[in-house]
Amino acid sequence: MTDTSSFAGRHVFVAGGSSGINLGIAQAFARAGAHVTVMSRSPDKVQQAAEGLRALGAQALGISADVRDSAAVDAALRQSHALFGDIDVLVSGAAGNFIAPAKDLSPNGFRTVIDIDLNGSFHVLRLAYPLLRKPGASVINISAPQGVNPTMYQVHACAAKAGIDMMTRVLAMEWGEDGVRVNAIAPGPIADTEGMRRLAPSPEALANAVASVPLQRMGTLEDIAHMALFLSSPQAGYVTGAVIPVDGGSSLRGGRDMRASYTPRGAA
């Protein structure tokens, strides 16, 4: 039987891949033998990420681009394609979030999250489409439980992630005839990520987050990476249009109440 855990020589492109969950995914594919491109906004962080992937033995490319800038995304994808060929695995994971009640959320704050998460994901997927391996490519969006569970003080993230979930399903239908599978992963509370530092900024908030998880632990970067590897493997060859929670069961309890984690602007 073929070793389906190996991605030797496959081309993996990770948008938002310089830190956290997305970097963890990039590292997992690098260890599995893939050629990996990471794209992120910060030139320093993206180059550091690429160097780390090379240290794992992978051929790796780091490109600085903002997902909100469609021309920059297009140029990054084409640069990666010129080096590594058709894209076998595309991961769209750039995101921004913060805690705010809707009554205090500025139009710019709402628009920024929509632009990064939802519009940015569309830019990555739409512009990558001509460069995907057909048939055979696996596209993975990084969503969140807020796409399904209404969560107080998260109207911006809920709107963006719900859009990503629906985009995942629509593109799975449209691109299925090309043999391209489109799925999403919805991570729960994951340790050592910027998202948790923003959404659980105090020890008390972190403890409350853990208490909300039926498995009674934080998730790890490896938990998400393992799901990404599975979704891109032959074992998941008949899986498309799925939005899969990897959250220890936390979404079963509905949206979290973020009020205790909110610090009004100007407060000490």
C-alpha cells in the first residue's frame, strides 16, 4: 500500500503561514516532504518561517504579501507556481480578530476583519484556481466556531467566518467537476496562538476557555496540522464541502461569552 502520509514533492501554499496554526500546518507538510510556500504580510516573519521550514529539510519559499491586496496575492501565487509547479494543497488561513461589543465596534474595525478573513480568503482561492492541480488539489480554509455559533462581542468574526464556511461549500460544488476538493477546519481554543492571546488575555479567561471544552484541554498546533494532512490525503478523497470542528467538542456548547475578556478602550 502507498504511504499516504507522505507528501514528497507536492506543492503546498499556505496563506498566513508565518505563525500560529498556519505555520504549524506548513511545518507538518514540510516534515512530510512537501515543497512549501508561506505567504504573510510581515517580511521578517515570513522569511524566518521559510528558514525554519528549510531547517526541517523542505524546499521552502517565503513571500510577503497582504491578502487584502489581490494584485500582491496574485503575484505571490504565480511566483510560487513558477518555482514549484501546480499547487497540490492550498491553505487559506490569514485572519484578524479582537473582542468588541457591536455598539462600540467602529465601521473600520468591522471592515478590517471582513477584509482580512473573508475577502482575503476569496482573493487567495480565486487567484489560486488557475494554478491548482486538476484533478487532485486539496483546498483548506481555516474557519472558526464563530462561523456557526453566535458569540457575543464577536459580530465581526462571526460574520466573516460564516462567509468563509458558505464559500467553502459553494466552491466545493463549483470546483468538484475539476477534481478539486474544498474543505474547512474550524479550530477551537488552541494553545500558543495569537488568537488565544487576544480572546483569552488573562489567566481567568484562559481557564474559562479550557473549562468550556468537553475534553478539558487546550488544543495543540499538531491537532490542527493532523487534520490538514488528513484532508489532503487519499484517505479523504471523497470528502469535500465539509467544515470540520477540531475543538475538543467546545462548539457543542454553543458560542462563548466574551464579555469577561473585554477591556473597554481607555480602561486600565
